[in-house]
Amino acid sequence: MRGRYGLSPQILRGNAASALVGAVRVLLDRVPDAPCPPVPLVEHLLARAPLEGTGTFLHEEGLGVAFTRRSCCLYYRVPAATCGDCVLRTRPPGRSA
């Protein structure tokens, strides 16, 4: 993707982190009592390179997981749309992603 479309490594890492959190969200929804809990693994992966610093991961028992990116996935370019973990929802006005 980077070579063909010029996406920055920061955006690609953010996309990978978002996909990881999305996968764990689905897993927790489908298999809430998984024999090997996925949240500690996701926390471990998000705390180390190359995913370190890509966003804020939250997990609250009974409420699920949440993630806010630190980079923009560029989905906002679709009219009237942002992604579910959009950095633009949390930025003060006038600050770019």
C-alpha cells in the first residue's frame, strides 16, 4: 500500500492497530468466554513496536473495548463519514491529524 499509494507508515500502523482492536471486539462479542482471553495479548501488542503509540486502547469488563487512533485513516474523505475510532472526533478544532 505504501509503495503503490504513498500511504505513510504512521497511517499503516494505525490501520493495523485498528484492525487488531476490531478483531478482538468481534471475538469478545462472539466468544465472550474464550479459553484464552484476547485482551492481554492485544494490550501487549499495542504496547510494543511497531504498534506502540498508534492509539489509546481501553477495556472495561462488561462494556467491551474501545480504541482511539492517533493517526487518521483518511476515511473522512468519504462524504459525511468517519471511522469508528476516529482521531478527528477527539482533536480540538483547528488541529490536523
